[in-house]
Amino acid sequence: MHRVSGGCHCGNIRVELELARAPDSYHPRACDCDFCRQHNAAYVSDPQGSLALRIKDEHLSGRYRQGSGQAEFLFCKNCGVLAGVFYRNDGRLYAAVNAKAVGGGEAFGAEQPVSPKTLSASEKVRRWREVWFPNVSIVTAE
């Protein structure tokens, strides 16, 4: 396993990824929805990997739902960095990380454009379950 870490600018949200392959073999998915484009987000995930999030001050973390409202975005209220996106299903948490929150995305391969807004709600869920991290933990200091 390959370990990569990062987080938001102020350090309130930390991300720790365990990847099955070398980081440069992953191509972050640059979503073309308005929200992700405005945040310049591109997502990395690995269905064979794991993700740990550590939040120092839960009050400084924000959550936002947009589009179909099925997924929840996590961002830092203090510095404004979008850390990632989550989806809960049957008690399980799936997630993808904004590659820009992991060393500016430089550890990864070239971004590839994707257009999830062309997918139906059920197609989005199927895709998330196929490509996102299925082993996700969130730890808060409080």
C-alpha cells in the first residue's frame, strides 16, 4: 500500500489515503458540475484503498449538499478548502478526496474530465460504490 496525506490549508482537516497503486498512476476526476468547477476540484479514490479523515475542530468543518443531494461535500469553514465528498449507504460510508488537498494534487497523474451530471441518481450511486473509497473513517478531536 502507498500512503499519501494532506489536508486543508489551516490544518483543521487532515486526510490520510492508503492506495493500492503508486499515486502517480491515479488520474483525478475533474467533475464538470458548477460546484466542483468553482472549487477547481478533482477527485481521487481507490476501491481497494482506505481513507482516514481527522478533524481538529468539528465546528470549523462544513457540509454541503448540491445537485441530487445524495452526496455530502466536506470543507473547512476556516480556510475554505474543499477536502472531499461522501455518500452513506446501508451504514457504510464511501468517499473521494479532492486531490488538490493532497499536496496540491502533484502526487497524482494528469486530471481527466468527467461529467457525473449526465448520470441518473441511481447511476451516480452505482459509480460511487464502484470507484470511491469504501473504507472510510472520520475522527474528530472533540
